[in-house]
Amino acid sequence: ARFGIATEGAVLYSTMRPCFGCSKELLQAKVRAVYFLHDWIYPDSERQQSYLDLQSHITDGIHGMSIEDADASWAVSSLRD
């Protein structure tokens, strides 16, 4: 978006569920849907509901996908040894 490429109405595919900051930026960019492979939970359990409330404003929602990720141990830091 910074370089004039429209993002309004875009669909995002991601390895991880967007964090709080990324979720705010996705709303500002008017991304309409997000699909992710691995869940991310807000580290402060008291703010988890606020995080989910923020994500509820993404028009077509945020959806987890159930597909095999051969690179999961590399891509998801909580799965690393």
C-alpha cells in the first residue's frame, strides 16, 4: 500500500495467525479476509479477548486452514527445539 498498490478487498494467506499489531494494519489496509496455517495466541491472557474482538472486524473473517506444513518446525518458533 505504501507504494500505491491497492490492498482494499485483498485476501491474505499467512503461515501464522496475524498478531495484534498486524491485525490493526490489516484493518487499516482494508484486507477483507485472512487464512493462516498456525494459530497465534496473545501472550497476555487478559488481553486475548480484545485481540479476538479486533480481528472480528475483518470483513470476511480470519480462518485457520488444515493443511500439512512441511516447514512448520522452521516457520513456527514455538515448535523449534
